[in-house]
Amino acid sequence: MKKIALFSIIAFAAFNLSAEAQKTNKKKMKKVLFVVTSNDKLGNTGEKTGFWSEEFAAPYYELLDKGIEITIASPLGGQPPIDPKSADPASATEDTKRFDADKVLQEKLKNTHKLSTINQKDYDAVFYPGGHGPLWDLVEDKSSIALIESFYTHNKPVAFVCHAPAVLKNVKVKGDFLVKGKKVTGFTNEEEEAVGLTKVVPFLLEDALTQNGANFSKGANWAPYAVEDGLLITGQNPASSKLVAGKLLEKLK
């Protein structure tokens, strides 16, 4: 009987230790919010747009594979639009192929959280993938603007790639544009001209951020290029997605 009692005590203690370990691991797990566009209209062209799959997939897996917990939100909630051009097999990468085959992620995307319900207190950082979609909704979205400001003022990293830095256009901190005096990059005027959309987009990202006082820099067209300035991380184009994710991971350590 004594042996049984001792075994029971040991088993109970082991169970409690395991439960505590799980709680500790859960507490230590970093959480990143991904914010994607809900807009699928490319201005008045009649063509479709949305978020660019590589700019979502590459950072998503870079973070997920390092144990980061990821939540996805959009202005309208539910299924966000994917830019059909980014889904073209000619644009495929290993990450986008994984994205296409990832049933768990596809289900997650169908049920994105509504942005207005999100609280920065629940996350350690926020990341915005690009695509042309954000230029028409997230740039003006009050929930997005307030959320970025809240992350930044609570000393949490804010990261953007390609067209996503455009959502900083109306973000202010203590009365000044967040980008004022900051090193930033994003989809350049030359790259926009190369894709033939300078007359379609509501504004040129490079011009808008420069006008707001940003120190805009850039690499060669389509080449990987990312910069960070304190909590602010920005990448120039789709090829820069992993660079942005890598810089964000460093900030989360």
C-alpha cells in the first residue's frame, strides 16, 4: 500500500510539473498579428487585387517555423482576397507552393479576425504583407491606424513589406507622422512604373512617405532590401519578405 501511495504522489507531482511546464511554454511563446487587406478592386480598372501571396507566405512560415504563434486579421474579417497575379505559377516560390498546399492555413484565412476587434495587448508585434489591395482600404482604416500607433507606443515592433508601408501614410505618434525622420523603404516609384500602375494607384508610396518626412531609401529594382529604424521595419518588394521576417524575429528575441 505504501508503494502504491508513493507511486501516486510521484505521478501527481509529475503531472503538475508537466502542466506548469506547458503553461510556462505557452507564456513564453511570442505572438504576432498579421494584418491583410479586404480590398479586391484594383481602382477603377475592373481588375482584381488583394494581398500578394509571397509577401504573406514567406514571413508566415519564417515565423511559424521558429515557434511564433500567428493570428490573422483583416478590415472585414473572413476570407481576404489574394492578388490573382501572385497566384500565377510563374510567380511561385517554395513558400507559395507550401501556402497553396497548407489546408490548415487556408482554413485559417477563411476565418480572419475582424480588425476592429483586435487589441495590441494580446500580441508582441504586428506585420503587414503588401499587394496593391491595402492602398485602398488599410491606408484609411481607422482601426489599422490606431493599432499601429498602439503597437509602436507600447514599444512593440511594427513591420511592413512592399506596398504595405503605405499604410503608415496616416499614422501619427504624438502629433507627428510616425515615419518622420525614420529610415524606411517600400515599393518604389520605379517599380510601380515598371508594373504600369502609376496612374492607377491612389498615390505613389515613395512620394507619400517622403512627403511625411521619412528618410526613404531603396535598393535595386526587385532586389531584396529591408531597413529598420528602432521598432519600425520595412521591406522594398516581394523579394524582401524574408529579410523583413528575419529582422522581426531578431526584435522578438
